[in-house]
Amino acid sequence: MGTVRCLKCRECNREYEPDFRYICEDCFGPIDVEYEIPSVLTRELFSNRQEKSYWRYFELLPIANKNNIISLGAGFTPLQLADRLGEQIGNLKNIFIKNDSVNPTYSFKDRPAGVAVSKAKEIRLRAVGCASTGNLASATAAHAAKAKLPCFIFAPSDIERVKILQALSYGAEFVAVDGTYDDANRVASVIGDSKGIGVVNINMRPYYVEGSKTLAFEVAEQLGWQVPDTLIIPVGSGAMLNAICKGFEELENLGLVDDVSKMKIIAAQPHGCAPIVDAFKNKSNEVRPIEKPETIAKSLAIGDPGDGLYVLRRLAQYNGIAEEVTDEEIVDGILALAKTEGIFTEPAGGVSVAALKKLVQDGRIDKDENIVCYVTGNGLKATEAIVDVLPKLDAVKPDIQVVSALIR
Ligand SMILES: *Cc1c(COP(=O)(O)O)cnc(C)c1O
Ligand SMILES: [Zn+2]
């Protein structure tokens, strides 16, 4: 079982009993989960497990009783050797795609949402929810359905219905706030605390982020317990990038992998919403919010990233680079990945691939490096991003000679 030792402030290190709390009372810093790690964890133990989901690492996840686990089978997704993509980008030999587009609700958010909903069940909250309309809403709603918990999606009332169709199908209730995303967020935060609702990315955040750690565990295990040289990670709030770093550090502390200090972390953002890249390039440690994000990568359109500062610290710690790519490069990235590897991703994954390509072309990534490129969501989620660049269909007569002449 994952034995949580305490909740610990990331800034002042104050420790708290593991309960329903997400900011430090002393310094308002964010809270992380610390574990009582059993000493028997070995590579063999994990590698021999039959469980084909991220719950194969349950000792390192914050659920005390296995009966409280709500699993849709997310995780343990393919790590695909992308030799064809590598060849097209420029003779890359050791490039892998971590393909998280094939999770149950079609994005990596099944990892954090699944852990948060399980924890909500464990501490007997009456309902769960989130302030999101995208992948997080779907992932939370699906796990809530399986957990038999009501789920509330807080969002502005004027969003397009198709954006929440998936979440509504799982039975979630839509709280249509007549205001902005900030208003919806604030309402979710206050209502969550006052009504005992586990808002997965707000008051459940310490537990929520733990799920994304498994993106490190799986990659390490799938590489035969090796740490990649270079990791390319798409960044919105920055929570996932931080969690991946925490995951590798936990593996090192357990002796399951060697030195993680040499890995190189690349934070990839879309040009229309790249506040962390801006700060990185200006060598500033202040992330200045983007008022109006404009990008096809909606999953990454977070103007004021909650974990922005921590991403900058991670980049400093791990030989990091932050880079941005344009909408056009994102579309090229989506199509390159689809056409060479048979993986259809949403724009967030296109951002990873496009950043990889850019850094290789600039000579900032070497051909021989062992690279893992995180592809975090499915292309079917955002077909509007590519519909205009795909070939138009010209009608052809049902005449064998005419068709035959067309097909070379
Ligand atoms: C949420 C999301 C991200 C970004 O994750 P953060 O933790 O917000 O940085 C990346 N890709 C997809 C598909 C997402 O849904
Ligand atoms: Zn503190």
C-alpha cells in the first residue's frame, strides 16, 4: 500500500498530517506528498507484476487501501521506438514516443484524475469536480462514474457544448458560471472547500499530481530501468513536468535507477501561450501571465501557470531548455507523427514533436541522445486543428479507367 508519511510544504518544508489540504498555512506554498517507502521495492518486483495500469506502482501512490482504487486501466501505455520519425527529423536513432493518447479517456489526465478520485473515495468526500472543460473534465467525470461519486464541472456558461460532451456523457453535472475561466475557478475553489467536494486540480492537488509521476516510472521501466538523456514535455500549468521530475527522483532514491542528475528536461509550449518560455529566455524567475492565450493547443492554453516557477527551477536543475513552436509547426508535428509512426495526437503532442524537431535542427539536441517525447492526448479530441490543412476531396466518376489513371 502507498503509505503517506506526511504532506510537506514545497517551500518551507513544514509537515502536516495527510488530509484534505493543499496550501501551507505558514507560507502559502504548495503541498507535496511524502511516503513511508517499504525497503523491499526492487526492479524485479515491479517488472514481474501482472497489473497493466499505472497502479502497478501502488506503493508509490497515495492510496492507503487498495479497495479504494478506482481504475479504468489507465497507464502502462506504449513506449514506441520512433525510428521512422527519427529518420525524418534527422537521423535520430534512439527516439521514443510515450504514447499517452491511448488512455481510457484519451489523454494523460486519466493518471492524475484517477488518483485524485480514488483519494476522494478514500477520505469519503461526497463528490468530486474540476474547473476545466477539456481533458481533465473528461478524465475526472469518467473516474467519478466508476466511483459512483457525483462530479461537478465548473466552467464559463458560454463555452461550446461539444467541448464538454464527453464529460457530460459520463454523467457529470455542468456548473455553468456566467463569467470567465477565472470566475469558474474561484467558484470551484470556494464551493469545493465549503461543500466537501474534492476539486481534483485545486483542493486535491497534492494527490492529483502524484498520478502524473507514473509517466516517469513507466518510461524508466520500459527502458529497462534506465533514465533517458532527454525528455520533451508539453507544458500548460507545469504540474506534469514537475511530477515527472519527482518520479525520477523517487526512483533514484529507491535505487531503481542510477543518477538522474544528468537528464535534460525540455519544456515545450505553443507560441500563443508560452509564459514559461518567455521567462526562461529572459533569464527571469518571474512568470508573467499571458492575458489572452491564442493557440490551437487548447490543452496548453494556461495563461497563468500554477507551477510555472517550479518548471523554471526544474529546468535549472536538469540542464533544461524551454522552447516554443508556432501553430503551423504544431500542425506539421501532428502530421509528421501520424504519417511516420501511426500515432494521431492532439496539438499538445504536436507541440512536443515540433519542439523536438526545432531543437535537433538547431543542434541543441544531439542525434545520439536517448530521447523520450511525451505525447499526451489523442488527435480525435481536436480535429478542428487540422481539418483545414488536410487534402480536399475531389469527386471522381465511378469509372475504372478514370480511377485507375489517378492511382499511381
Ligand atoms: C493538461 C495537459 C497538458 C499539460 O499538463 P500540465 O500539467 O497542465 O502542464 C499536456 N497535454 C495534454 C493533452 C493535457 O491535457
Ligand atoms: Zn510553507
